[in-house]
Amino acid sequence: MTKNKNEVSRRKFLTNVATSGAAIAIVPRHVLGRGFTPPSDMLNIAGVGIGGMGRANLINLASQNIVALCDVDWGYAGKSFDRLDTEIPGLQKKLDQPDPVPVAGQPPVEFDRIKAKARLEGMIRLKNEHWPKAKRYQDYREMLEKQKDIDAVLVATSDHMHAPIALAAMSLGKHVYVQKPLTWSIDEARQMSKRAKETKVATQMGNQGHSLNDARTTVEYIQAGAIGEVREVHIWTNRPLGFWPQGVPRPQALKEPADSLRWNGPGVNARLAAAMAGDFPVPDKLSWDLFLGVGPRLDYHPIYHPFNWRGWSDWGVGAIGDMGAHLIDHSMWALNLGLPSMVETVSTPFNGVSYPHATQTFYEFPARGSMPSVKLTWYDGGLMPNKPEELGDEDLNKGGGALLIGSKGKLLHDTYGMKPRLLPKSLHDSYGKPGQKLPRIENEDHEMNWVNAAKNKTEASCPFEYAARLTEVMLLGVVALRAGKKINYDGANMRVTNVAAANDFLRRDYRQGWA
């Protein structure tokens, strides 16, 4: 595919989007939007960003028609799909073996055979049916312009491109599934919610824990009053430890001789930046300009891509963007928190380009009706709250979790809202399971729930209306970090009221040619 062929005219693309967007308003719903399904009752799905989590999403969507695949780096994406050759027989072997015998004193090994069989079927179908036949693109604009049979788009790119791709797809009447975090900026989150409402397409953010039975039980405990009034919440994750680098300098050559530098903090950082500097060739199958997209122009470096982009403020939103959607979600849902009135982030040193090694963010949420105000604290990078005394000799899960403190007790759950339990144990035993008030998602399948919503068979588990507010809460932690001060927030008007400069961090100017 030639470079000229890839570079679709931006003006022509926007004209097509505007024309198609207008058509949505006048064409009947049985022709476009949520009422439309192909005669086979299968959605024609395009995947954008398929080398990482996007591949996992496509496996779960393999019962549908995967008609197009788009990735800026076909070298990385190709290797991801090549791994299916070993992963398929590996999972089959595990299914063929009996469950391991429980070891005394250790928790049983959890292996859901039903879900594993469904995953295996999806892997085989993706590899044998969809991968060979789907049309391939590097530029999502070219894909949306040329391929007219697409009903729905999966977006699993780096964070900074979620909104541009999803907004373009929704303007063409496509149903959209977007990986978490929904957007890179708060302004984009608001745009996404607005566009979803206008176009009435089925939308879903990829925080799959929102569809789990355990997560819904967590919410039901709180809403049933099992621990009374909740005024304090603590949420933590071990990210980014061991997952991607943060707190590192931008690679660049020394600006002065090394022997003139002191061995203090700045001197060491300058040496580290120089040690990483180099003229690295762009991999053959990577379009670096398309990866940069709406972000600023920077030279390629392997510390940025693949995956490590999450730790750089140009393209990612750090640990709170990676895991906040899996952890803040359930407290926000159960307590109907809305938007905070105050946010403050403290951290290890932040150089403005690579997120800190660890942060702690303090939120204050105002009272809602008869519900009291709530103070929520976020911890990452190894920081954790104090262990509740009710746990005794047991430790908090260092990987991540949430602790909600109420007037009658406490509730502890793991990441994704898993394994909710009341503290003390006597309260958990005496209370029992809460009454089921929330609907359960069929097979706890987040992606297929979105597909069924697109077919008008159900409601989406985490549509953009909710996902945008959750994302805004997460990203306010990043805004406070970048502001370097406590910020007072007027959510109704999307405005920081006490630090004028912080309002610049609520949105971003797109790179020329991507506006």
C-alpha cells in the first residue's frame, strides 16, 4: 500500500463525515443506526488498533463478521495474531486436562471451563475465518471512507486517538466500542457523550468489569445499605510497577559536556536521557505519523511504542487512566457520585512528559440528595491505604482493590469489582447476599452485550453517557497533577475555578492537519 494511497484527503473525509452525519437525522432508524442489522443478524465489525487489547476484544467478537482490520503498526499487530498459533493449542491442552487437585492451605486454582471454551472457539474463528478475509488498513480515515459495509467499530488504539476515531465513526452512524479510558481529555469525553446521544448508536467503553456479576453484587451491597452511609473510599492499584516505564526523562542528547554535570538529581536525569538518546529507525510496517495522529510531532523512539505510550503524557493518561475505569467505577456507580468539587494530586517527581512513578489523588464529592459528601483517595505505583484492622493477619491485595468505609461497616473488593465482602467477617456472615436489583449481563460478556445493544436486543452495560462521566473523574486526577495544585471544579460548566491555567489541561489542540 503506497504512502499516497494511505493519505486520504482530510477535507474530503470531513466532508463525507458531515454529509453522512446529516443523513442520520433524516433517514429512518430502520435504515441506519441502532435499528439496522444485516440479514444474517450478524454485525459487520471493523477493528482499529488490534495488536494489544483490541485482539482480545476481537476474539470475544468473533461470532460476528469481522470485515476490516486497521492498525498503524502491522508488524506488531501481525506478531500478536501469530501468537494464536501457540495460544490455541495451549488453551486446548489446558481444557483437555483435569482440574488440578487442590493443595492444602492454598486457594483453589480458578479456571472457568465454559468461558475458556468460548474463548478457544473465538480464537480459532478469528484466526481461520476473519484474519485471512478481513480487509486491512493503516489509516482509519481511509477505512471509513472506502468500506461501506461496516456497521460497528471497535477502537483499541492508544488513548489519544480514541476520540477522533470514535467521533468520526459515530458521525457515520456506526456503533462504537472504545477501550478504556474513553478519551485522553475531558473535553473529548464530553464530546463523545454528546455525539452518542445525538446519533443514538450503541456505545460501550471497554471496562469489562462493569458487566461482571460480582461487580453488580458489589453495587447492590452498597445500595442496599449493608455498610450504612459511605463517606470515605480508598482505591489503589500497583500499576505502573512492572508494566510500563514512568518517571523517566525524555530521551535527548546532552546539551553540555558530561564532565560539567554534577551528580545531583538534574545531572543524573540528563545522563539518563542521553543514555537513551539515539537515531532509531522507524520499523518497516509502522506508520509513525499515523501513530502520532492528533498528538504533537516527535521523532520515533522504541521507548514510546508499542504499549509504553501509556506512561507518556503525549499519548496516554498513566495508571489512573489504565486502571481507574476498573476500580473507581463501582464506587461511582453505587454511590452516584457525579463529578467532584475538589481534586488534588501529590506524587513522586513529575517532569511533565512522563507520568510519575507513584501518585495519590484526593477527591471530594458533594452530597447528593440524602446521601452525604464523600472523600475518595486514589493510590498507584505501590502506594496503598492503611490496612483495616478487621483483616487481622490478612494483607490487602497489593495488585489493586477498593475499600469503602460506611457507618455500619466496610466493604472490600478486588479489581473489576471482584470478590466483594463485608468487614468485619461477622457482618458478612450475618448479612448474606444482597437482593438482586441490577440486571445481569448474559455470560458476563461485555463485548457481546454491546453487539446485542446494537441489534436493539438489550441496553449497553457501560454506554458513553456513563463512561464519559467516569472518565472525567479519572482525568481530573491528571489535570490536578499537571496543575501542581489543588483544584476546585465546577462540573456543570467544565471549569476549574481557582487555577485559571488548569483549564488548559481540560482539552488539547490537535496537531495541524488533524483538527
